Amino acid sequence: MPLRCSFVPLALCFGLISQTAQAQPESCLTTSPDPVALPGGVFAMGSNEAYREEAPVREVETGPFRMDAHEVTNRQFSAFVEATGYVTTVETKPKPEDNPGIPPELLTAGSAVFVGGRAPWKFVEGAYWRAPEGPGSSIDNRMDHPVVHMTYADAEAYAAWAGGDLPTEAEWEYAARGGLDGARYEWGDTPPDKTDQPRANTWQGLFPVANTTHDGFDGSAPVGCYAPNGYGLYDMTGNVWELVKGHAPSALFGIMKGGSFLCAENFCRRYRPSARHDSEVNFSASHVGFRLVYRDEIDK
């Protein structure tokens, strides 16, 4: 059972684990690497030892494809917006007909922002990709961080412009495993906060009240700050959730993979290749982004 503050002394939740301030780089990669070519093949998808929606383990085959080496960044998304004038979903006031039962006066443009504490999430009017925490925040020093507050419509619009597509869930999981078929994590079986060197941007400590930031970041990290997996792909674990195409309860839901900087040992634990999480197609938050795959001309 995940550990929650209601089951431990409040002193432990709020006083004994301190947050460590660390200098955070604006960029980790000197250049943006080309998409990685993956041959595809048969692999064991899912897990029988984790959340029930990951089971059963089954053999799945993917064709060849190329995948972005890292999550789409603010710099890349800025180029798309400058070229097309695109306006993201959360910048537009929701329509009453699409939100039955919600008073029209409550329908405002904005997105979910992680604020921490006992009520860790807050809907912030005016929060969007250029202002990740809401009005007054900016991405000026985060151009190489993953773009966030993305919906499926936003990701698909960018993909159409860039000549790619969202990965299927099987493509994403095959790529995330890095060739280690059956391993719990993309690098093996050791949890990310138990390795000698931090392997991913996740939450270390008791979520949501204390993050030791042993991995160097208390929010998103610039792409490529941690070692790539066996296929040369960065940040397939943690940093931000990645939208993928996959089977969901209804057409109103999609699938996210990879976990985020908010996944901890006592909460979420979906920073494993087999893990998956439903997401409403119009939902956005300060830890949701994406990367692309390219299936054409793979052999040229």
C-alpha cells in the first residue's frame, strides 16, 4: 500500500525530510540529437508484478520506426507556434457544450499546476506552456525543458507540422525498455533513487510534502540530463509524462507513459516501462508532455 501522510507522524511528513537547494542547469545536451532508429521486433509487454492494468505480460510485435531522442522541448514547440500561430487547448476558454454540468462562469482558460503540500494540485487560470506555473512565470530559462500543459490535440498538431506522430503504447514501451526485455526499469531492476548516480528525474522523499532533490531537480529537468537507455533515448523514465496512442476506457481518454518528476516510491511508481495511466484527452498539467515517432522512410 502506498505510504500516505495520514499513516505516519506529521513531524515526519513536514519536518524530518528537508529539501535541498541545488544549482539547476539551463541545458544538458550540447546539441539536439537526431531521432533514434529502432528495428522493432517482438518483446514482452506489460508486467504481472505491478498495477493490475499492466497485466498480463504478452508478446507484442512492433515494426521499425524512429523516435525522438528526447521529449519535445519548449524551444521546439516555440518554433512550431511561431511558424503556425497555433493556440493550445488550455489557452482557449472551454465551451459549455463540451462540459455539461459545469457552471459557465467556472469555465476559464487554464491548466492544472502542482503546488505541493496537503492539496498538491491547483487549477490555475492563465497557466499554459509559456507560463507553466501561471501568470508571472515564464520559460525564458527553460527553453530546453520539456514543453508541458499539452493535450492530445496539441501534440497531434505539432506532430503533423513536424512530420511525425505520437507513438503507440507498444512502440513507446519497446523503446523505453532499451533492449532489456523483462527488466523492471529501463536500466535494470534497481529503483531510480537507489542507484549510485541518479538515473532519472523523479521524486525522492515523501510525496507530496518533502523532496530531497537528490537527482538535482525539484521540477522538470532539461532534456538529456541523465544517461540514455540502451537504445540511446533520454528521459524515458520520469521528467514528464508522455502522451501515447493506446487502448483506454473510452474515446474521451488516452494513455500516458513514463511517469514524471512527481512519481515517488510512496506514490505513483509509474516510472517503469510497463506502467500506464489513463488521461482525459483534454486534460493538461504542469507535468504532461510528449515525444514523436517517425515511421516513413525508415529504410532510406
